[in-house]
Amino acid sequence: MNFDDTPQEAAFRAEARAWISANAPKQYEEELRKSSLGRTVLKGANILEVAKAWQKKKAEAGWACLHWPKEYGGRGASPIERVIWQQEEGPFGKLSGMFIIGHGMCGPTMMAYAGEEQKRKYLPPLASGEKIWCQLFSEPAGGSDVAGLRTRAEKKGDDWIINGQKIWTSGAHYSDYGILLTRTDPNVPKHKGLTMFFLDMKSPGVEVRPIKQASGQSDFNEVYFTDVKIPDSQRLGAVNDGWNVSLTTLMNERMSIGAGVATGFPELFEFCNSLMLEDGPAIEDRSVRSRLANYAVKASGLRYTSMRAISALSKGERPGPENSIGKLVAGSMVQEVAMYALDLQGAAGVLSGLEDAEVAGKFQAMLLRAPGTRVEGGTDEIMRNIIAERVLGLPGDIRVDKDVPFNQIPTKGR
Amino acid sequence: MNFDFSDEQKQMRDAARKFLTEKCPPKAVREVLDGKVPYDTELWKGLAEMGFLGVAIPEQFGGAGAGHLELCVIAEEMGRANAPVPFSSTVYLAAEALLLAGSDAQKQKWLPKIASGEAIGTLALFEGKGNPSPKAIKLQASGGTLNGIKKPVPDGAIADFAVVAARTGSTGRDSDISLFLVDLKAGGVEAKPLTNVDPTRGQAELTFTKAKAEPLGAAGDGWSILTQVLDRAAVLLAFEQVGGSDRALEMGRDYALDRIAFGRPIGSFQAVKHMLADMYVSATLARSNCYYGAWALSTNAAELPEAAAASRISATQAFQHCSKNNIQVHGGMGFTWEFDCHMYYRRANASALTLGSLSYWEDQLIDRMRKKNPA
Ligand SMILES: Cc1cc2nc3c(=O)[nH]c(=O)nc-3n(C[C@H](O)[C@H](O)[C@H](O)COP(=O)(O)OP(=O)(O)OC[C@H]3O[C@@H](n4cnc5c(N)ncnc54)[C@H](O)[C@@H]3O)c2cc1C
Ligand SMILES: Cc1cc2nc3c(=O)[nH]c(=O)nc-3n(C[C@H](O)[C@H](O)[C@H](O)COP(=O)(O)OP(=O)(O)OC[C@H]3O[C@@H](n4cnc5c(N)ncnc54)[C@H](O)[C@@H]3O)c2cc1C
């Protein structure tokens, strides 16, 4: 048990710190530090451009996608080095938000299933942020039940023809490529008729329609496919083996650990530490202290859980379900934290404008973004099922659709 | 960086688990629970022989000199087994106080006896309801003797000696408090066992009447030593609580797999699955906080006070959460004396109070975080 850096780790940290200090876009540091889940605004700058420029600089100096092999645009770094980098990158790491899906899910799937030539072609520009990727899995009929999706891929000569609709695709409106899960055989049980591809989002027949979210922002989209052509060479894995390929993606989603899911705690502590209530400083109020302490131990528990996972990873152990815990706990917590911070503001808590609201509307933005956090990447209920079944070994849910051919599964409720 | 116990420490855990599975089955815990004996003397002897009582006591004082990470490992196993012995009072409280503040002679006198299982020690701090606070200490020290009442004192009725917090000044400051060592068998102390929610860990009232006492640490340093002792004990007890949480979770999981209702194992109902998943989550968060606490304890890091409070809070919450829901998973069976669920429920709720309540530690945590991050 050692929470101190080894000499090598210390040297790595010093190198990272020096490089960041010399190269990071410092003019945005304050704004990034203050930004929260649901609101990252840079006054007078296009955040996409700022993010891409920072990512490119990192890539050129060997600080992008640290754990990827060098030949694919990474650094071949150890899991601990990744954590050290994230600690040092601090608020500038918030600029990586739009790359998460590409770096965390699409890249590793390409690494596992694409041909060598394709990897060398597509991965470095993905690492450097030059090209952005999205994940086209969810559909109106297939969210938690991913394998319930209906977008069809039909073989025609050397190509596949895609027809159907995806939904909630984050970043599709600025993405260059996507990984796409399709149905290739509706006559077999649903998990056995899926196939995975990657495609150019500018292909003819791809139409991206932004969806306005409950939070008022528009980060995700509907994506329509009308006779979109994908060459067979862009298939990932075997025909009808897409479910296994998608599991790789989802496992890697769990593996992109260390990033630390936002809990809202540091923000809440800082807020309470300076807030004055009628009877004195909030931090001296008994009930405030109790709430804060409860959130504090959840936040630190999550932090050290992810560090334990990283230690296991460093020793070559497979990533456990620790990250299911991360999102499950942090998702509800950020929502509660936001509600509590607004409660402390009383009537004025209702205001959400940058200028009128306390701490630039940070908690109001969190409040409105949090419901999505509890749904995206697997809902709270699915996370609990994963823990119950894969960690505790409890029986799987009773499935009425498992062995039924896909085209005979009922589609209406009630 | 490495956030895990070493292979040697894990081997020690395995050895301790094996030993306790054999020597401390639920049947043995019940002997104490049913009031047949005040604690398991055979187990106590065995723990001494295994070297577990003196694991963190230096070799020069008769211990194994392994260290506090090793003690954390043992503590977890003691909690898992719900061991009905005065381990926490003797090892986490009395021994730690001696290690921190004892003179060489005092250490020579008591530590080897602790390591060998000959002496049971405790800390006499509380005087009725309330949390650790210098103001609450009324017991008076004068002319080398103590007069007053302490309660509840953990394992007070079976202890051979006690570290006693007493009032030696009247300035209204923390420096009014000093610590004393009292040989409880030397006369002047009357011990009365008290009924408590967890009979496997006794509580007592100690009445001191001109009891002979020798100072432990410098006069006026009592409160500062106590704070350190409580922090150290908080991490160690938290490991017991984590061990107990894990065991309660395991019992619930096993029952959910075996028990059939409505033609299915109850573990296939999502309401039960999700309850168990939430138990796993709280036990895991507590364990992770405790690992940080263990590191801080073993290195005496500046982070110890904050890490100790965090370990204590999350482990208390986890053990209460897991032990109460373990009963729920067991349905009506869980509410019978026959099943072991209530032993953990009792221990969880007793442990939650022995070093000061949850709200006390919440207060401590925020104070400490605030010192580090002034507004
Ligand atoms: C902000 C955001 C970004 C997203 N980005 C992407 C993206 O980039 N790419 C992509 O492919 N998808 C994306 N998604 C989609 C996301 O993966 C799905 O919304 C999610 O998996 C849930 O599916 P659903 O919305 O169909 O809900 P449903 O599956 O219909 O669930 C509805 C409710 O039923 C519950 N439920 C469903 N099945 C079970 C079960 N077996 N047991 C218990 N309860 C159950 C759910 O927990 C939920 O409460 C995004 C979603 C959000 C909110
Ligand atoms: C104090 C006390 C007094 C009682 N008095 C009487 C009495 O006078 N007369 C009498 O006849 N009975 C009595 N009972 C029995 C009581 O009605 C049962 O204990 C109760 O119905 C639960 O059944 P069970 O104990 O078999 O638990 P189980 O049915 O085995 O349940 C175990 C766990 O599984 C869960 N579970 C079971 N089925 C499902 C499901 N379908 N979905 C989700 N979760 C499920 C339960 O909620 C529980 O958490 C008493 C019980 C107690 C504790």
C-alpha cells in the first residue's frame, strides 16, 4: 500500500507538469476550472477548436491517448502514468470531453478488430483529435436492450447496404467516423444476428438531425441511414458476431478508468465553505456538515476504488466491475448534490443565468444534465444488474426473448 | 503508487481467515451471545499464539513488529468472524495509547502482556451520553488517584488495565485533560457489566474510588493523545466493519441463491438483486476509503486525521447498510435468533457508536477538510 510516487513516477510527473505548464492554453484555465458537468463555456472562443488544438499539440509531443501503442498515435504508457497525466492535466482535461467516445470506445474496438493497415490509417488521427468518432448503437427499440436494434445491413456484392435509424448518438453532428452495430439476420435469436462496421459519417445517405436535450443543449442526435453503402472491408469482426464485438466496446468503456466521473462534491464543498446562511457560515451548520460528510466519503470512496482498479490493471489483472460502480454512484450523487446546493440558495436557487445565479449557475447546469448521466452508457438499473450478476453471481433476469427468432419477438407493451 | 496490500499481507489474511473459520465459527460466537461466558478465552489464547494480538507491537516489547498494515488485515478478519473477544479495546485502544504516549517502563510492563494474551486493556473515556469532548470529562485526578465514574467502557468488566481520561485542570482548555494508566485489579475500581445491543463485546461501568493511577504521557497532553488514539482506532475498527460488511453481503448473496419462492431463487428477483448490488457498492466504497486510511495510518501521514474520519464514516455506513439488508434478504428467517444475521446487525450498530457516533465523525471530517481548504 503506497500512495506516493516511485522515482520513475515522480520523473514522469515532473516531465508532464513541465510540458503542460509550457504548452496548455492557459488563457482558458480559469473558465475551465469553474465549468461543471453540463456547462463548459469559453467566452469568445469555439470550444471545439480549442479542444482540437490542445489535442493536436498533445499528440505531436506524445501525450495523447497515453496507453495506446506508439504506432497508433499513443505513448505506450502504463495505467499509473495515465492517472498521473490526468492529475497533472487538471482542468485542461475537461477539453477532452468530445473525444471520450472515440478514444474510450471506438479506438479500442478498431484496435481489436480492424486490419493492420486500417489501424495505422485511422487511429493516429483519432488520437490527435483531427478526426472525431461516434458510437452508433442505440435505437428507439434498442437502448438498454442493445441487441433489440433494427437497423438493417444487407450484403450486395462487396458492399453492405444500411437502412434504419439510430438515436441519442452523442457528437454525431461533428463526427467524421462512427462504429455502427446493425442487424444482418432477423431470423435467428437477437444476439446471433448482429454485425459491426465502421463508416465515414459523410457517406451518402447518412443524415444527422440534432436532438434538443432536456437540459436545453444539443449534444446528441438522431441519425438516419438510407441505402448507405459500406464496403465489406469496413466490417469489424465476423458476420453475425457483432454482439461479441460490441461487448469489447462496452468492456473498454469500463476500462477507460481513472478519468473520474464527476460527483459535484469538490464544487459543493467549495460553495458551502464560503456560503453565509442567516445564522452564520453554512459550513458551521450541523445539517450542512452532515450532508457534506456523506458526499465526501462517497467521492473519496470512488476515487480510491478507481485507484485500486488501476493498481490491479498495472499488475496485469483484468478490469473488474469497479467502473460500473463509478457511474452508478456518481450519477445519483451529482443529481443530489445539485439539488442540495440549490436548496441552500433558497428562492434564488431557481435562477440559472451565468450572471444572476450563484457560482455562475454551476449547480443549475449540473441539475439539468444529471438525468442524462444516469441513463447514458447503461442506466442505473442495468449497472445494478451487472454488479448483481457478474460480481455477486446472482441469476440473470428471466428472458422471454432469448431463444426466439428476432422477427418473432413482440414489439408492443401493455 | 500501489493501492493494494502486498502478497505477504494477503497471505497473512488467508492465514487469519483460515484460523478464524476454524476457531471462531458462529457456534463459538453464540456462547458469548447467549451469556454463557463473557468472551472466548480459547480464541483469545489462540490469537496470541498466532501472533495476531501483537502484530503491530514492536519486537522489543514482545510483539511481532510487523506493522499497522498487517494489523488492518487482521482487523478485517476479526470483523468478518464477528470474533467475541476484547480485540478492539485491547489492541486498537489500549495498545495504541501505550505505543503513542507510554514511557519505556509502561510499555515494558503492558505491551508484552497484551501480545501474549495475558492482559486485556481498554480505554475509559465516556461518562454517559455524548461524544468525545474534553468538556464531558468530569472524572477527577488528584494526588495520583482517580475519583469518578466512566461508562460505557468497552470490555471494562474483563479488562486488567485501563487508560483513563481525567480532568487535571480548570482552565476550560483542552489541556485540562490528562491520561492515566490504572491497574484495574489493584483495588479502588468497581466494575459493573452493562447490558448492551451487542453482548459479544461487553460494556461496563467503572467506578473509581481513590484508585491508584500513574500518568500516561505528559500532564495536559491527554486530549491531544486521545485524538490520535481515536483516529488510529477509527481506521482499525473501520477494517473490522468492512470485514463484517463483506460477510453480511456474502450471507445475503448465498441465501438469495438457495431460497426458492414463487418457483425461483429469490436472487433472481430484481428487487433482491438490486438490494444486494447496493450492499456491494457501499462495502466497496468503504473498503477503498479504508485502504487510504491504512496507508495514512501505517506511514503516519499528515492525511491521517482526514483519512481516519472518512474510513470511519463510510465503514460505519456500509456495515449498518449491509447488516440490516442481510436480514431483509433472509425474510422471516433473518429475524430469528437461530440465524446469524442479527449477530452482525448487533455488531454493526454497536461498532457505530463505540468511538463516538456517526454524526461526531462527520463533524470531525468537515473540520479537518476545512483546515486543509480554508474558505
Ligand atoms: C446523454 C446521453 C448520451 C448518449 N449517447 C449515446 C451515444 O453516443 N451512442 C449510443 O449508441 N447511445 C447513446 N445514448 C443512449 C443510451 O445508451 C441509452 O439511452 C441507454 O442505454 C438506455 O436505453 P433507453 O434510453 O432505450 O432506455 P430503456 O432501455 O427503454 O430504459 C427505460 C427504463 O427501463 C429500465 N430498464 C430497461 N431494461 C431494464 C432491465 N432489464 N432491468 C431493469 N430496468 C430496465 C431502464 O433502466 C430505464 O429506467 C445516450 C444517452 C444519453 C442520455
Ligand atoms: C415478526 C414476525 C411475525 C410474523 N407473524 C406471522 C404470523 O403470525 N402468521 C404467519 O402466518 N406468518 C407470520 N410471519 C411470517 C411473515 O408473513 C413472512 O416472514 C413474510 O411473509 C415473508 O416471508 P418469508 O419470511 O418466507 O421470506 P421470503 O418470502 O423467503 O423472502 C425473502 C426475501 O426475498 C424477497 N422476495 C420474496 N419474493 C419476492 C418477489 N416475488 N419479488 C421480490 N422480492 C421477493 C422478500 O421481500 C425478502 O426480502 C411473521 C414474520 C415476522 C418477521
